[in-house]
Amino acid sequence: MIYKRQRIRDPLHDLIEFPADYFHDAMWRVIQTSHFQRLRRIKQLGFTELVYPGATHSRFAHSLGVFHTARKLMDVVKRYLEKQSEWDATKAQHALAAALVHDLGHGPYSHAFEEVGKKLGLAMAKHEKVTEDLIRDSEVKEALAPLGSGFASDVANVIASPESARIYGAVVSSQFDADRLDYMQRDRLMTGTRHGAIDFEWLISNLEVGKVPMGSDEREVGEMETFVLGPKALHAAETYLLGLLQLYATVYFHKATRGAEKLFTELLARIVQMTLDGSAVRTGLGEDHPLVQFAQRPKDLTSTLALDDTVVAGALDMMSRSPDTTVSNLSTRLRDRKLFKCIDVRESLSRKLSAKGPSKPRATRKVKVAAPDAATLAGELLTSKMHWTDALNRTCDAVEKRILEFAEESNKEAPRVLLDKGERSIYKRIEESKGPLEQIMILPNAGSATPMDVATISQVVSAIAPFKFLRVYLDGSEEKAKLQIEGILDEEVQRCRL
Amino acid sequence: MPSLISKSNAEKAVGVVRDAGGEVVGKTRLQKMAYLLEITGLGAGFQFEYRHYGPYSEELADAIASAQFWDMASEDERVANWGGTYSVFKVASSDKSGEINPARKRLLSLAAAANPVSLELAATAAFLAHENWKDPWQETARRKPEKAEKYLEEAKLLYGKLRNVPTPDPLPKI
């Protein structure tokens, strides 16, 4: 069989090539499937374009970038395994194919749709499940069939459990996976932000495979291979971790983006509820509209896949004419970018507590002045900072409890007061046991075989505190509510100082 | 990230810790305990999916974080000898009286005393059985080769004991 070389221009990686061979031919076929083409209609960053107009890039472009990056990572794996005569090209292909299709199951506005699913308990709103179902049984499976009858199943297995693919799976899911290495660069490029730059080529050039201990809770199990950095990549690792946190603070958790997501969640929840109540006709959408169909059959794969960003965006105008005031209000707001007003509670409390706070630490230069006692003063400073952060956290909790009560009262008829809370540390959320697999591991010096958590040898990384936020979104007409919330903030700040 | 969650979910999560004796060592253990309760008809309605450590409920993870927010439980993070950390959850007070379902109590007691790796493997096999895998133990071993190599037999023994507990919905025969 004669295969054809294919090439794609990409704004981030320039040329993404698909050489003329049987594996890349199958990957090209996967790209031609309707499920992969659907990713053109799902934006990578959902509502972020309301803040950064350039961020209209799609999951389609991202997926191609992940595949391209995965091949670079796989070269690192290959170099390592070939030395031990353990290289398995088929396993590598399973992981590369998994990298290409890893996002197939995303719904409209990506993560915002998952929030809807979480609120309403919709299993098909979880993109991992939909992705796995699609690979196991759809035209994607057919496109992969020339690579072997069980190939699609093996790819789905890598998606379902990357650790089962051992070091090959680290290309798909690890602290240095292809997904993160692509999205950090692509999102930065497309938003136009100048934060979050990483030294990609240097990172890849210094990437190695190392063994790290693993366990479950208190029990050690053994060792597992994963990506580790060579000692010359220390500063690149610092930039990588700091950059990720900056992207979260300025892009992914931007208050306007999150505000739009909140409205979207409330809108879709309302549509689903009205449909289940037999009032679909009042949503402004026809009975056969994909949103109504999905609300009627949320467990159905076809109904789920009929949704994308264009379907929702196109429905906003129809919904804006709904006789239901909640539906018309929320959809009009999203269509015209008339978002709820945001009160950044944590930021505001931080300012208020700093203003006359008795224990807010002063500038670090004081430590330098008192050089003879620097260690003691540094310890005091740290303790003082911890006390202050603790006071801020406790005040945030107290305010949140009161706002939750207030919101419950205010939202009886329609969503008017929406609370949003989140945090991101330099590492992914720790689901269960926290260990080296969840950390950026680096070899402390040349010849060392024992990688260490970069935070233990980098003062920069160890000093990076998690980014946290607590925000309230209010309907602009709720001036009284705004005053009440500001009153709550002032009262709790006073209480904290007593 | 901990999301905004109702007090009622926090109470359900605390219920698992309380019925396990007021203390649970490890997030993995807590997750697998709650999962076993769910599939045996003794749970509180948490939804589970497959993740790195087997059956996992984000809802439960949020709920136990929320329980700390509402001062119903505490989480103490400790360093394990393998270099990782693990959590110890404790209920804030044990004043809530009431009879605990004996089957629920027995399941939790077995899970509390088990090696967490064996518990993880046993819960994973049960999850895969529910997902209709032909040979859940074999698939468990494929997904968790390092853990299965050392602990699969122990996990099977544990599973047998768990299955002997008379629950409303019996654990699948695997």
C-alpha cells in the first residue's frame, strides 16, 4: 500500500508532519472522522475569548499539537528504553494515538460543560468517559482498525489508565505530559498574555526517564518510571511551574471568564430542569434542538456529541426570547457579554486585613538589615506570614459561610448571587496519595540516580504559594446585595482583629 | 479544588469516617470504603469513576474538604516512609448517636484494618466487574502491575472477606 505524507501548519509548532507510513496514515484517518472534526467547533478555552479576544483556538488545533509534542516526548522514552533493549514500538503507538484523541469527548465550552455535569450529576458531561466510549466503538475505532483488531481497545486502555502503559503512559499523563506542554504554550500564544512562558526546547532536551517511589496512603509499593529533569534544567523547571501558576491566575481563573462560566452553568441547569419538567417549549428552543434532546437523554452518546460551542452560541439568541425570565436574562447576558458584577472577596479581605492588620509581615528587606540575626528573623517572618495567611483563610471561610446563607435566600426565584471558589497549586490536584509521581522530579547533580522534588532544592519553587480565590457574582441591579456583602466583609475583618 | 458543596454532602462523607470508628487513615482508603458502601447498597449516593487509584469520587473528595470547612472533620497530613504524604481524617465530635447498620460497620471495619494497596486492588476489581470486564482480576493486574505483583493475592483474600458480609447488594462474584 502506498501512503501519502501529510503536513499541517500550526501557529505554535509550525509544521506538524505525518510521514508516509502505516501508523501516520491511520492517525490521518482518525483526524478525518466526524468526531475529530467536531473538535474544530469546541474552543480550547471556552469563554476566555470574552477577556482575551484572540483565544478562539480550538481543541482540534490543540489535539494536533499534543500529538506533535507526544512524539518528542516519546523520543526521550525511546532513547532510554533502547539502551535496555526494552523499546516496544507498538506500545509507543498506543500512547501516541491516545495523545491524539485524548480530548474527543469534550463538550461545549469544555470545562464549563463539565461543571454543568457536576451540578446535575450527568455522567456524559465527563469528557474522559465520552472519549473512552468513542475510541472503543465509533468511526474512530474503524480508522484505527488497520493497525490491528485490538488497537483501538489498547488506545482506550491508555486513556482509561495511563499508568498501566508504564513509561509510555507518562507521555499522556504525568507532570510532563504532552497535553500540558502544548496547552501552556498554545494558550499563552493565543491569549496574547506575556505571562507563563516556558523554555520548551531546553526542558525537552533535559528530560530523562528515572525511577521514583510510589505508594498508596502510608504503604510503599515499589518504584515506577516517570519523566525527570536533568540538573541543568533547574531554572527551566522553576519557570515551568511559576508559569503554570501565572496562567491559572491570569487566564484560566480570570474573574470575567469564571463569571461567564457561572452564568452558562445556571443557564444549562435551567434548560435541563425545564425540559425534565415538561416545559421545554418555554426555553425558546424547539423540541428537536440538540440542547433539549440532550436534556431528555443525558446518558445518550449521540445526544452528547450533538453539542458543541456553535450549537450553544447559536441557541443564545433563541433563548433570549424565552418567556422564562431566567433563561432570557442569562442567555442575553452571555450573548451580549453583560456579565454579573464580581466582588473578589479574597482579594478584598486581603487588602482590608493588610491595611491595619497587626500581624501582616513587613517587607523582606528588614531581614537583610538585621543580618546577624537573619535566621531568627526569617523564622519569625515566616511564622508571622503563616499567621497572617491563616487569618486570611479563616476570615474567607467565615465570609463564605455567611454569603452561602445569603445566596440561598437570594436565589430562591432566580440566580442572583453566585459564589465561586477555587485554588491551584504548582502541582495538579492531589486526588489520593501524594508522592513523587505528582511532583516535578529533578536529578540534583550529574551522575545522580535519585531524583528529588524540585521544591526541595529550589527556593523559588518552595516559595510559590497556591493561587486561591473566593468571588461573588451579583446581578448588576442588586445594589442592596452588594452593600450587604461589603457589610459582611467589614464585620468579619473587624471580628478577625478582635 | 474544593468546590462549593452542600452541608448534606459533607455530613455523608463524615458519616463514613464516623462509622469507621471516627478515624480513617488515607484518602485512598476513604475513597475505597465509600465505594464499597455504594456498590453494596449501603452508601450515601456518591458517584464514582475510574482514576489512577481505582474507583474515585470527586464528589466525595469535595465533600470531605467541605466537612473541614464546616468544622465537622479534620485532616492531618503526614509523611510516609516512601516519600509521599497521606492524610488522616477524624470526625470533629462523636456525639451523633444512633445504630450503625451492622453490615456497614463490618465492611468499614474490614477496610479500616486492610493494607491500603490490597484494598485499592479489591475495590478496583469490584469496579471493573461492574463495568462488565470478563476477568476483573486480570484487568486489575494489567492496570496496576507493580501493585498487583506484590498484593494481588492478599487483595483476593480481602475481597473474599468483604464479600462474606451480608449486604443488601452482594459484591460481585469474581
